[in-house]
Amino acid sequence: QVQLAESGGGLVQAGGSLSLSCAASGSISSIGVMSWYRQAPGKQRDLVARITRGAITNYADSVKGRFTISRDNVKNMVYLQMNSLKPEDTAVYYCNALESMGPGQYWGQGTQVTVSS
């Protein structure tokens, strides 16, 4: 089992920045890809960015050039630096971890990000 705990959400004006953190605990060695997802009210949960243990990254088109995902495998942390935030970035942001050698998938409790115009 893996437990994920996000932090760092909040309220920011458009054009501002926020940094999210996700701490992983439990069966850390089983974790492969880690990702950030977001879900706005009334919408589906969408992938924002993902990173492999080897730091290969992928981003949703809507955040490319503005968001940066990073990972510290020693501290068991994954981060999301969000710059040039827009009102449409407003959502609950969730940390996600996939087992590297099994079907397990884990979610954090989510952290609210609100961008005012």
C-alpha cells in the first residue's frame, strides 16, 4: 500500500504561481510513474503531468510551458510548479502513483487550487 498526501494549494490571482507537493509513504519501492491530475466542478478528472522514476515527463497541452513536474526519489516527493496561472486552472489537484510491477494505483486526498481573474 502507498499513501499520498498533497499540500500547497490555495488562492492566487491570474498570472501568479503556486507550488504543489505530494509526499509518498508506505511501499515506496513499488512506485513507478507519479502524476498530477485535476478535476474542476462538473468535469472529469484529467491528467496534468506525469513523471517516471527516471524523470521522463509528459504534460497536458493546456499546461505545457507553464507547469513543471519534478520528483525526488530519495525524499519520496513529487512536485508541481505552476506558473502563469489562469482562471481555467482552478480545480482540485490530485497526486497519483502507479505501481511499477503491478496493477495498483493510488490517489491522494486532493488540494484545491483557485485562480481568480
